[in-house]
Amino acid sequence: MTALPLHDALFDAYPDAVLLVDDSGRIVRANQAASTLLGYAHDELIGLAIEALVPDAARARHVADRQAFQRAPRSRPMGTQMDLAARRRDGSQVLVEIALSPLVADGQPHVLAAVRGIGDYPRVKQALRRARHAECIAQMGRLAVDSRDSEAVLRELPAAAAAALDAQAGVLHVQDADGRRVRSFGDASTPAHDAASIATARAERGPATQPGFASRIAQPIADRGRALGLLEVHTHAPRAFDADDARFLESLASLVATVLQRAASEDALRHAQRLEAVGQLTGGIAHDFNNLLTIVHGNLQVLEDWPSVSGDDGARELLTSAQRATRRGAELTAKLLAFSRRQRLQPRPLSLQRFLPPLADLLRRTLDARIRIELEVAADTPECLADMGQLEAALVNIAINARDAMPDGGTLAFDAARCAVAPQEVDADAWRRGGVALAVSDSGVGMSEAVLARAFEPFFTTKEAGRGTGLGLATVHGFAHQSGGAVLLSSAPGAGTTVTLYLPAAQEAASDAVDAMPSPSASSHDAAIPSGLHVLLVEDEPEVLRVVQAFLAGWGCRVVTCSHAQAALDALAGEERFDLLFSDVVLGPGLRGTELARRAREWQPDLALLLMSGYAADADAPAGVPLLRKPFTREQLGQALDGVLRQSGV
């Protein structure tokens, strides 16, 4: 240990902070650079315990390190890995590097500490900035994971981004799912944006164009090419944002996109679950209701042939009115089945270039003459795979809703184009070859958010009593999803409504499903049923069984009835031979009618088979076995029997 004379001029001229600390740990000398770095007046430093300059978290460790140094003093540097900080008088901290040297002054052991502030080093500044950026991203990520409220992230993120960039204002603009409205979070003094500016926004770093701000950095938010929003940070003083700042903002934008996508997915899942629950309920109701309609309409037809009724004009008028009501009930249940996706579709390759023009002409003749109908089909639009009748019904339902939303006239536009990217709700398997987006837009009054949220629910309507059942859009929803596609709805008050149907492109081999059942409202003549036809009739609903038995008996058929599948199997296994098996699909406990038909075909290949169902969507029916939808009239049953018997050669 060497004793050195102290030269005041040299001590004070040294550019780094220099402290002379005695054996008790108190400062006995300090230069002007130490006062400047640590924020103390020179007199305040003299006599101050050195631990006062150590952050609270490291103070106990520093006492132990100082005592160890006193036991084995040697010159050494500290903090070269940027892990030391000094506590300033105001409580703030500054990163430092320290060099310690033992010396003897005035005959006593001392420690000379040279302290260099490194917070202003470029590499340190950059490291600190990156650390702030990383901490901000981590903090927002934790909030996104922990919070059930996605908007909590949107509210907190703009201010956090501004703080991490040492800026004065941050704002987040988010576009709603329908693309019509933009919500802003953060500093209200920043400029507003509309959907058009969000859609065309680009990443920018440069001067701000609005009063009160000098510089701006902006990062668009997007998901799979679709604009979602814009994140901006503004400063009052001129500022050159660099690549690190841009990367930080880009990371935050990706986090926002993930949060928005998760929120949209959760909303879509809740909506789908709600509609699925309602669909299951309505499907069950429709099945039972169809049985009731079959009984009512069948008995009305039987009653119609009674001599006491056929000669009474008043009675016949009442019968006609009741039959008309049952047909309306059948149409209602058909819509319920469409919504619950329990209708039976006949999908075929369909060219919208050929399909839409005749439909548009029909609508021009039937809708309000003040409504202008526009049609545009892109030249590269592929054929879609859809049931033509159901697609036509869906578009007519949409058009009727549009007409009601434009009481003073307006524009109804059909726009079809290729859609390579499947919307989130679309069945991925059905979308292997892409699909078609068919948008129907009107210039009507639009919908509020509350109405938009419930638009696909069955029986929900904003129309006056008697002007609608509330099943129009519900059936469109069911048809689209059952077709392997989806339907999206966008609207805002005063801005019109757009309903977009997404349908899969036609596959190389189109579906060859055959639906032999006629429409409940279809008219047909009684077919020539061979007298003495031996029929095994299986139906678990006694009233339906009696009605169908009466129809068959009226044609001279010999009918054996069973109320469940096992009784029918026992009858088929007996010695009696049947010409036709006519069974309901749903038979209560035990085998379904579809399995009964399979076993009957194995035992008697030449047996004619016909099934009936209140669902009319039983895809597990044996190939080539026609399905008659309940409720059916006597004429429709006769037509179905005629087709089955001709096919079987009976």
C-alpha cells in the first residue's frame, strides 16, 4: 500500500467522479464531478455514508463487499458488465462503472473510488431502450393473457407505447368487424381516422401533420391482409424514430392483432354455440310439429271425401281454409329445419353467371319499382356447390328484408367473386378448392349493434306484427353452414346492410344425392297404386299411423302396421311376403328406420323401400332409398309410391 500526497487541483480536475472513503465507510473528499453525477452539493457529500449512494436493494450486499475489500484491499474495476447503479440524491439511479484503489492518506487506510456514469453511452442507451421496449411488450402480453376483457389491453396499450418510446401521446385506432366504424383508444388530442384511412395506412416515421405535435411514428394492424387498425405515437419536440422504435411498434401491433382475433373468435364461438343450441331446440320442435301437421292435414283430406262434407259448400270452404293453414305451418317448419341445418340439400355445381341474371329479372318485376337492382359477377368466379332451390330461397329472403329496409326505394346490389381465403366460420374441408363470395348489399336504414347481434336468431324481427316470422336470415344462416360455407352480416344505422354468402367451389365430382320427396306445397295427382299392394307400415306415432293407413287403404292396399323396428323385423322374418316397406326414420327406442331398411334389403333385395321423416335430413339412409318429408299430402304420398314402385318393378 503506497502513501500518496493529495493535490487538490488534480483531484478536482479529474473528469470522473472521485470519492475518498475512510475505513468507517464515510466520504472524506469528493470532487466537483461527483457532485454533478450524484446530484449532491459538495458539502452534502462530505461525511455522507457511502451506502447512501447505493440503491436500497443492493445496500446490505454492499456493506459485506466493503468489509471484505478492507480485509484484502487491492485495485480492481467494478460494473464493466453494466450491473452497477448509483443512487442519486433525488432517488433516481444512474448506471455506473467503478474503479477501486486502496491508499493511505494522512497515515490512515482509505479507499479511492473513481465513478463513471455510463448512462449516456450510445450502446448503453440502446440497450436501455430495448429493455424498455421488451418490458412494455411483456407487460402488455401478460395483460392480454390474464385479462378476460380484451378492451383492457386496447385501453392500456397506447399510453404504454408512448412511455416506452419516451413520447408524449399514443393512440390506437381499431376498425370494427363490419369495416364501417373506427374506435379510438388513448390520447384524444390526436387526429381521428375513418375506415378508408385505416385501410390504406402504411408504416410511417416522420413529421406530424397535426397541430401540437412535431413527430409521428405509425404502424398498421392487420390480420391475413385485412386491415384491423392503426397504432400511432406522437411527440411534441422533433424526434427521429429509428429502426428499433419501428420494430417495437410492429411487435405491439402484432399483439393487438392477436388480441382482436382472439376476441372475434370468442364472440363467434359464443354466437355459434347460442345458434347451435337454438337450432337443436327448433329442430326437435319442427320434428314433432311435422307429425302433428301430418295428422291434421291427413285427417282433413280423409274428411274431405266424406259424402256429408263433399256436398256442403260451407264445410268444404272451412276444410280448404284449414288445409291452407297446415300448408303455412309446413312452410314454417321447413324454415325451422333450414335454420337448424336439418333440411336435405341437393348440392350441384352452379354457375352464378347464369343463375343470378334471371333471379335479378324476377326481383325487378316483384320488388318495389323504386328499387334499382345491380348485378356484377367477376369473370373468374368459379362454379359454387349449392342447392339451387335453397340458394334462390336464401337470396329472395335477403331481398325481401332489403326491400323492407328501403321504404322509399334504393339500391340492391349483387356482387359475386372468387374467394380464395376461407372466412373463419367456413368448414375447411369444404373449402379445399376455394369458394365464392356472394354479397348482397342494400342502401337501406341499416341495423343497430343490438339488432345486428341477434339478426340470425329465429323469430327475432324488428317488423310490425304480421309482417314477418323472423326466420328469413335464420334460414339463410342454416343453409350457408349446411352447404359447407358461412354467412357474414355487416350493417350500421343509416349505412345500409351487406349480407355475404360464402359457398364452396364445385368439386370435380358433384354430389349425386337424390331427394325423392316433393315439396309440401307441391301439387300432384294420385298415382296409380296397384290394388292389393302388400305394405309393411312402421310408425311410432299412433295418429300418424292411422292417417297413413287410411291413405293406403283408400288405394286398396293390404297394410300391416308396426309401432317399432323390432316388430317390423319379426314380420319380415315370417312367412308373409311384402311388396313395400314404408317406415318413419325416428322410431323411438331401438333401431332407426334407416337401419331397418338396410336389414330389410339384405333379407329381401326386391322389396320396395320408402322412408319418411320430420327432419328430412337423415344422411345415413341406404343409397337409393327415397325420403318423403313430413307433413305430406295424400297426393304427395301417391307420387312418391309411384316412383318407388316403378323403380322396383312392382
